[in-house]
Amino acid sequence: MNGCVINGTPVAVDFWKPTKAPQARLFFLTHLHADHTQGLTKTWRLPLYTSPTNSVLLQHQFQLPKSIIRELEVGETYLIPLDNEGNYPISVTVLDANHVPGAVMFLFQGYFGNILYCGDMRWYPELVRHKVLRSVVEERELDVLYLDNTFSAPYCVFPTREEAKQELFRIIDSYPDHVIKLTVRDLGREDLLESVARRFHERILVGQGKYELLRLLRYSDAFTTNPEEARIHAVPLHQFQVSAHKKWSQEQPTISIVLTAEYVGWSNGPYSSQHENGIFIVPYSDHSSYPELLEMVAQLAPRQVVPIVQQKSPKGWWADSNAPDQAVKTDMTVYDNFLTFPPPEPVIVPEAIVDLMRKGGPFSLTHQPRRCGLHRAFTPRPRRTMGVVFTSPDRSFSSPSQHTVSPAPSSVSTLDVSIPDTYTAYHSDFSPVAKSSPDLKLLHSVNGKQLDIQNLNEEVPKNSKLEDKPSQSRVLPAPQSSLQVSNATFKQCSFNSDNGMPSKKQKISEVSHDPKPNGDLLSTFSPVTKSRNTEISSLSSSRETPEEALSRERKVWVKQAVSLMSAQCDRLSNKETAENYDFSTLADDTWAVYRSLNYLLGLM
């Protein structure tokens, strides 16, 4: 079975034996080849995520009820919750695998980082043009690539499908008076067969089962089940043998064309000496060749490559001494020169996800996937996150509330933070899709209204100062603009994928030295007053639901964006203020409006 449960997650891809992996909760299907559906039966009743074409094929082949199939459109990005409460959603982007009808790849993004699971695929350069994947690749943030290593060996060099198709046409043209036998799999080569039918203006003979499949895929007009109507016959690959070919040739002149690249690299492979008997091999493949795999890994530049096809004991022809070494196909060190350094760090698994995976036995989610229009990559996981520092050591990220699949980060001790005059509580990036996210949010209270601003873990400026104990910690960066804050609250959250909804909160209070109330919203763009030795402590958790918090955030950011734009327009349209206006700050002031709107869009 060429499938697995992704390390440190409850996500299973092409893995249909939940009793062997009780932590699996979400099940994804790349395509319907037998080695990717092993264990999937008519009795399966758990939610299954796959493409619409695969959905049709599943209902036809396995008689699965449509109610358990969650259809994901190719090219779209979805948010899928990991539990029935809707917390900890992951982002799933569906990409065309260029393999067989319905075949897809999945780009998973969440607390575990960015993971691309290829399934079976054939590389095409247009893949990296997808807006979400392109953003991940450009920022070199692809953590793990699960690679289709079917032909990951230096001897696996064969032509493109277009070149192989032209070779097939040439052979058929050379035998105009012969019956043509083309070997095909149960699923696959449909486009090629249709091209042959169009090229020679002939229908192709297929079996009844294959015809029903082609009818579902809307290819049926180029095929027939009547032997008297066709000279070109599609034959199941597993039924083809030399003895069968000889029998066909005795009945009428026949040539057989084996459409596969499996025998590339053999010194004296199967059928290699059968040309005189009318048996030809055309290396047509729906998998990537070795040079294409090298190009693919070089383009994607992941931090780690994991083979999907595991090494197996050679059987049949593969046990022959003429067969090339198959063990090299699982050796991923051949791609080391193309990897991004450093390797992916241990995955920090939120406590809620750990509890979910420990419950034992898969369960049925009631949520449907929600399509979202992401134009940039989902926020990857933090790199060696130190977390927010608390006075109690057992509140740090080394506490049992966070779990890792490898050794966890070291604990963090008590810290007193001194905020100099130059520091402000306004973060310089409101984008909900930054390079990393430290689960830290800053609540501002302005005129009695709370402004919930997410800290997106930008780099700390060189002029930042930390007064700490021997431990390390993050502080607020020096911003482009600032907010005057009378009260500020830090909330430490278990990482909640990037929907901005914390699952755990501990609050601290910061008392402003400015007793005067704030003016209008525009006046808040001034330096924060000095506060000394702000000590962080733990208080009770908020009872606000994620939906209520998200609704409140939207309203706050709508009001802020409207106020900022209104004030900016008034300033520029008023002759008196315009004369004294420092236009050198226009870009910064306008940028604040943009950040507010951009963050608001992230909440939609």
C-alpha cells in the first residue's frame, strides 16, 4: 500500500487501515489505482476527501455513499477542521497530479508546516505557477515533499508522453492491415486512447467494464464493445502474454504494443527480443522520469524528501539477474543538493490534537470543507518557537500543553520586560499570512474599544532591548506607526492553525502611565508611553467562543479601517491641514490603512 499517516498529524493519505493507525482522523485519496486503495472497501463509512472525478469513480467502483465523500475542486484551497468543534483547521490546496483521471496532489498547511503529498504524478513545470504553491516555493518554506519515486533511479530515462505518443502513431502507421493490440490498465491511458481514435478515425474496442468507466469519464464516443467495429483493441495489461499474442496472430495479422516504461534500464528485458514476432514496447508513462524528478525537487526546494513507494522484495521478472537494482529508488540522498537548509524541525503538536489522536478509533466529522481564496501561502509553523514567557515555568511551551514528535524546545524561565520610549505596541505587519506565527496576540483598548491585533512574529529590530533572566524571549518590534495604549493584554494560545482563534489564554496587564483618555482613533498613532518592568502573570481564560471572537475582530477592523480612511481623506481635503501636512509620512499613513484592510480580509 503506497499511503501513510503524515508524521505528527491525524492526516492519512491513501491509507485505509485505520486500525493500524488509530491516530488517523482525516482521510484523503489521491487516485484510484489499486496500490493506493488497498484496504478501502464497500463498507467504508468515514469521511473521505478527494477530487470530484475520484468521487464519481468511488461511487461506481466501491458503491460508496456520496454522503461520506467530501469533494475538493482541483486548484482550490480549503480549510478543514481537525475536530468537531471546528478548532485547529488545516489548509488543503488541491493540485492536478497529471497522472490519471481524477489524480490529485495535496498541499497541507498548518501547525506542522507546509507538506506537499504527490501521490502518483508526472512532473509538469506549470505546477509551480499555482498561486499558493508558488508563494511557498518562493519563500523556500516547503518543509516536506512526499515524492512519487516510482522511477527515482538514474537508469529511468524515457521520453515525454507526447514523444511516446508520436512513436505509437508511427508504429500503427507501419501496419495498416494489422489488428492492433494496446495494453492498458484498468484506469489510465484514456487520453492516449482517445488520441489514437481521433488520429486514425477509428473507434477502439474495449471490454464492458472499461466501457462503463469511459462512459463515466465522458470518453465513450471514441470506444465500442463490438469487435466487428474496431481494428484497434485495448487489452488489460495483466492479461497480456506472449502466448496470447501468438494465438491472436494465428487468427489474423496482429501486432501488440506494450505501453509502459517499467522495462527501461533492463539489459535484456521482457519482450525485448519479440519485435520479429510483432510485439513492441513504447515507454509511455504517467510517472515522472528520473531527470524530471531532479527538475521537480530542484524547483520545489523542500527541506526533506520522503519516498511514497517503499522498497519491496523483487518478484517475478524483477527477481531476474537482468533486472536493474530497485533498491536505489528509495534512496532520497540523490536529491540532497536541491534541498533547503536547515532540515524541518520537530513538529510541535497542540495538546488538543494530541488528545484527539489518543482517543482511539476514527470518528466522523460533521464539518464540510470550507473553500477559501488564499492568494498566498498559509502561515507555516514557527521555527524553534520559544513562546510567550510566564512567571510560572510550567506555563512555558515546555509544558504538557505542547507536544512534539521529537525533543521539545527547552523551557523558558521568568522574564521581566522593560519597554523603552522607542517601543510601541503596534505591530508593523497585519497580514494573516506571514512567514511564521508565534501564537501571540496583542489586545489594545482605545476609547473603551478592543482592537485585536495578531503578532505575526516579524524579526526583532537591531535596536530592540531585552532585559531578561538567562532565558530568551521575543519582544515587540519597533513599528512604522504606533498606537497609544491605555491597557494592553497578552494572550498565550495553543497554535490554532491560523484562523486567529486561541484555544488557551493567559492574560497579563500593562498599566499605562498616561492617565488621559485617548482621543479619536487617528490620534492613537503616537508613541506608547513608557512602562517599566512589566511582569507577566497568568489569569483565567476568556469564555468568548471562537465565532464570537472572529465576529468581534471583523467589526473592530471595519471600524478602524473606516476611521483611518475618513481621517486621511479629511486631512488631505482640508486646506488648512493640507498646507501643514508632512507628505513624507503619506506612505506610512496609507500603509496603516492597507494593513487594516488586509488583516480584515484575512478574517473573512
